[in-house]
Amino acid sequence: MSSLGVAIIGYGLAGAVFHAPLVAADPRLRLAAVVTGSAQRAEQARREHPGVRVLPDADSLFAEMSGIDLVVIAAPNRVHADLARRALAAGAAVVVDKPFAVTAAEAEDLLRCARDAGRMLTVFQNRRWDGDFRTVRRLVAEDALGPVRRFESRFERWRPVSKGGWRELGGPADAAGILYDLGSHLVDQALTLFGPVASVYSELARRRAGVGTDDDMLLALTHTGGVRSHLWASAVAPLPGPRFRVLGERAGYEVHGLDPQESALRAGRRPGDGTPWGEVGEAEYGVLGAGDDTARYPTLPGDYPAFYRATAAAVLDGAPIPVDPVDALAGLRILEAARESAAKGVVVTLGGASGAAGPGLW
């Protein structure tokens, strides 16, 4: 097999803007099917990906899996686990958008299903390939800051009026709210950099009229190695703070703004279209140094296509998977601890440190 037939379940923001363009841009992947119950989105899929098979529901897909080797779950969070379980049982490799599942118990069950089926299972944590995060990761790996003492990370927006939709109106059973949406990325990045977490403190709030769940979040993690991660996500920040601020024993690094890949995809640009991908200008570089001795530090290009390159290589070549689902399970345990902390107003100690598990399971 030289290429993989891919089916995407869900053609909203995640399916249409993130997954489908990246799948279509990879030479070892072929977008074979899209599942959507919306007539408007079905027409959009046919227009954007001529020749794709469009199906009205997941039952139709699982009834005829001929030519489908990889299923991407980009449907609402509440059905992630059920659809992933069905795709594994149908013999496909599976990519699940974040959050991996609604609960850690569901995630543990998916891990067992993947092991039993002998199929690849991975989680779309695309923010590991943001250019600014890649830059932070390199600085930490090269010990450019000295031992890190504090890691600050933010996704802050100014959206004082709710857009509605299940992400803002749903409840815990939907994994709705900013904690499970942007918080999933923030926690995954902190775990990727600094490993297991010993304790969690969280503050969650509903700031806007009409929303049904949290839209403002502070999350404080104490890693077993001693690093403190302070993570913010908000829909009501009139003045966003730095995207990253990393303070080490010898130096610090700070960068503002957002990785440009999401805005490029939303605007209809595609990787490999002949223009530079994921790059920012010098004026948007971060600052590295200490005291008065600071200088601009170049931001590495973002590389969302790397996720699907690695996914294809994992299935076709037996290479490591891009995101180990055990990491996503660890993240869900932290999100559950965050909800408990916010509800009780206490620091929650994790029974058995929660964090990245190292090399992949498959």
C-alpha cells in the first residue's frame, strides 16, 4: 500500500478547516469520504474536494468501508469515543480530534480497543507544531534558559458576545467550555515540555450572559520535576497577554501573537501552495535574554502538515505515531482534576503523577 484512503467524520470547523486541507496536501493520503448531516456542508465538501464521497451519517460509512484505511473523528466532543471505538472495530487506523474523549475512563477504554484491534490510534494535538511552541521546545531542549522555573502560556481572545453553539451552551457531558477546548492544547503543551504533574489548581468562570459553561480559565500545574506551569484561556480578555513567557535560571523568553497557520487555513490557503508556510516576520519574533541583555530570537516556522506526514508514516512504515494517546489520557486526568479544583476551591493532588508516557505504544 503506497497511500491511505481517509474518511473524515464531521465537516465543521475542525473537519473543513484543519483536517481536510492537511489530508489533501499529503501525497501519501487520499481524502476518500466525508461524513456530514448538513446539506450545506456536503456541498462545501464536494466543491472543495472534487470526487470525494459524501455520506449523511457515520452508519453509512461503517456499512461500506471499502477503500478506507484511516478514519478522522472531527465530530462534536461527546461522540469522539463512540465513533473512534466503531472505527477501530471496523479495522481502520484512527485520528481523534482533541479532546480525546469526554472522560479519562472513556480514554482508557479506547486504548484497550486499539490494543485489541491492533490498529493505530492517535490524537490531533496540532498545537505541538505551532511555530512559537516549536521555538520554546527547542530553547528548553538546548538548555538556552537554564533550568526552567516557571512556564506561562495563554490563549486569550476578546469575544464579549457569545456566538452560541454547543461549545458555549453545552455542559460536562459535551466536554463543552474553554477548559476542554483551548485548555486541552495548553495542558498538552505543558506536559510535552515538562512531563508529569503532581498537583492542579484551577479557577473557572462564566463571564458572558447566556453561556452555559466556562469561558474564562486559570490553571496552575506543579510538575514533578519542579516546574510551575501557569495556563490561561479566555474569551473575554480585552488585552491579551504574551502567548508564551518562559522563565529560567539564566534567561527568559517571551513571545506575543498567534501562530499564523490557523488564520491561513481559514483564509483558504493550503500547505504546498508555493508560498512560505507557517512563517512569521521578524517584527513578530520573541525576545530572549535577561535584564538589559535581550535580543529578538527567530521563531521557527509552524508545521501542521507534520502531523499527517507522521500519521501516514506510522500506518504505512511502522514509524512512531505523532501523538501517543497515553499523553492525551494524562491530559484528560488533569482536566478532570481542574474541574474538581475549581468546584471545591482546593489544590488537587494527583494519585500517581499524570504526564507524558514516553515512546508510543504501537
